[in-house]
Amino acid sequence: MKKKIYLIQPTYHNRDGRLLKGQTVFMHALALPALSRTVPREWQKEFCFEYFEDVNYNTDASVVGITSMGYDVLHGCEIAEAFKNRGKIVLYGGHQAQFSEDSLESVADAVVHGHPSRDDMASILGDAESGRLAPKYRCGFDINFPFDYSVLSRKRARFMPVVTSVGCRNRCEYCCTAAMYGGRYHLRDLDSVLADLRAVRRRTRCAAFVDANLYNDRDYLMRLCSRMIKQNLRLRWGAQSTIDVGEDPEILRLLRKAGCRILFIGLESINQEGLNWLGKRYLARRYGELIRRIREAKIAVAGFFMLGLDGDDGSSYETLFDFIHESRVSIPILNLLLPVPGTRMFERLKREGRLLVESPDGFLRNSPVYNTSCNRCLFLPKNMTVSQAEHGYLELGRRLFSFPEMLRRSAVSNPLLAAAVFVMNLDLRSKTRAVAAGHNGA
């Protein structure tokens, strides 16, 4: 057999049935750069980011590897089936493999779980070559090697991705990361991360850490920032973090000095009952003060908020608007709670008979909730109707993304950061208006 593998990151179908395509993305996924580095040297490689280009169904590769994050898994199955019909060996992995294993078994020769190391990939491809491929491979979390950034185009993404860890120390009820890692996380060695950062710096000054939580391990984060400062990388970057980073002035100082300009924080609810229901261990009454401390460190805050929770009622939208206005969260990201299949929240609402879409594939086919924001209420709220939850979400978005509110939130001391924040708000305004139009046309 020809020693060549074709690695594919699928796109997905919009509600109108067309494949979502484009010229640029906010940020690349890291699956293909990571996988590329694991492929043995004697194997040739071909890549496809389907969002940018068409799948080459005439490839001469003998093995096809497909990786899915979630919403793209259904179309990924179509691609897998097409290649199997052409006599190719199909490997299927990625984040979604754990939650969609039953669907993948019929279209893939092998389902790969976890993060394949170089030894794992050599073993899998060796089995494929010898005709001894197992139906399932469970890999660990070895990503302690520099990724292959040559497969990414800096012209197609606003921010280049970097990762320091997989998993998260928290176990929130709604989170698929918690469902996969069970409150555990695995850190990459710093030499690999710094090698990636240098590769990014050769392409751009704008980066984004894609960890579920950059503040998983305080000592590790201090060493990372110190090495970034010492190497004078001069990157400007953002990351996801938990709100308790606001309790840590030393870390905030190091983050800023290392180039951090914005933190994306899952605040979710300003109602303590809602936080408790979600399994988040933070205090809502502390949010305002901690956001202020982060802002005082000259780091902007982008806040994720969930609506329709059991602690919410019709007045919650007005209360949340006031909070965002007063605390000046730079970028508010609104979502109706999405009970993702595989999470404890999904199972709880299913037991309570509150799911409006019981089939996991039904959630995946509702692609707009994965594409931009979770804008459909796919469960029965406790203290309001589905219609009230959706209407409140749309009205809150309309008010938050008015030009006066966006200008107020973008007023930070750094003019470049202010411009970047305003552009991101403009992007969210556009998506919010498109979502509203979709609801009105439904």
C-alpha cells in the first residue's frame, strides 16, 4: 500500500443544506498541526481544511484521517463513507469521537480516542499497513512535541492558535470538556509550547491560547509567562480563564507583561442559583469586583453568559443587561443553555423529561447553535416558556449591541485594544442581527 495519509478537518451543512465555506476564520483549529507532527517521516501527508477548500476525493492516499470537534461530525461521516466506498482505510478521531462512537463505527475502519502521540500514530498506521487495524484505539494525552504550523495560513485567520493543556480542573454540569476529562487536565512541556510560540511569531503578532482554562495550574502559568517575557516574543494574545484569576494580582501582572490583552471568561450567570445549578463553584456576588481588578491590570474581559437557567425568570435579562453595562464587560457573548449530548446536564434534563430534542443527532443537525451562538431553546426552562427564553435572548442582544453600548464597552486605555474590542463587538452585532432575522423567518 502507498504510505500516504490524507488528514481532513470537515466543515458542516448550514440549515439550507449548503456546506459552510469562507475565506477567513477567527482562529484555526489545532487538530491538523498536532496530527501532522505525529505522522512517521516515511509517510507522505496531504491536508484539507474543508472550510477553505474542497475535499479531494481522488487523492492517492491509502489512509484517510478525519477529525471532528462536534458540529462537523455528521458531514464528517458522509466524507468517511465516501472514502470507504472508494476502498480507502478511514480513521476517525477528534473531540467528538467520544460522544458519537456509535455513529462512527459504521463509517470508519477505526475510531481513535484521545490525543495520538507519535508512537500511537506509528502503531496505528503500522496496523493499517499490515491489515491488522483494530476497530478502536484509546490514546493518552501526549502532546509534548512542537506542532506543525506550516499547515496553517496566517492570511486565513485573525489569530494563530496555541495550546498549553488539555482538560480543565472544573467539572461544570454543562461542559463537554468536563464530560471528557472529569475535572482533570494535562499540561504540555514548556519547551514544546515555546517552540510553538516562536513558530507563531514568525507568522504574526496575534495569538490565542485555546486551552479550556489557561489558569488550570498557577505555577505552570507563572513559568510560561516568565519565559515568554524573557524571550521577548512581543506577541499580543488572548486566552480562556476562570474568573478567580482576578484574585491573583501577581498572575495578572505577568499576563499583561507577557502580552495578554484579553481574557475570555465563562461567567455564565450572575445569579448564584444559576451557578449552583450549572455546577460552577464561584460566587456571583464577587464577579463585579474581580472584573474590575482584571480591567485595572489593563486586560479586557470577554464574558460568556448562559440564559434560560433554572435560576432565571423574565426579569433576569434586565438584571444581566445592567450588570454588563455597569461592569463594562468588553465583549458579552450570549447563549441560551445548550444541553450537549454526553454532558451531565443533557442526562439530567433527559431524566426530567425537559429535552425538546432527544436524539443526539438532532442537536448536531441544528448547526446554527454550534456555528455562532446557542440561540434556540432546546429544553423546557423552569420559570419561563421556550418563547420567553428566546425572545429575552434576542432582545438582550439587540440592546447590548447598540452602538452606544459597544462604544462604551470599547473605551479602554490602549487604542489598539479598543479598536480590536470594537471590531469584535461589531462582529457579534452582525451575528446577533442574523440570528434575529433567522428567528423572525422561522
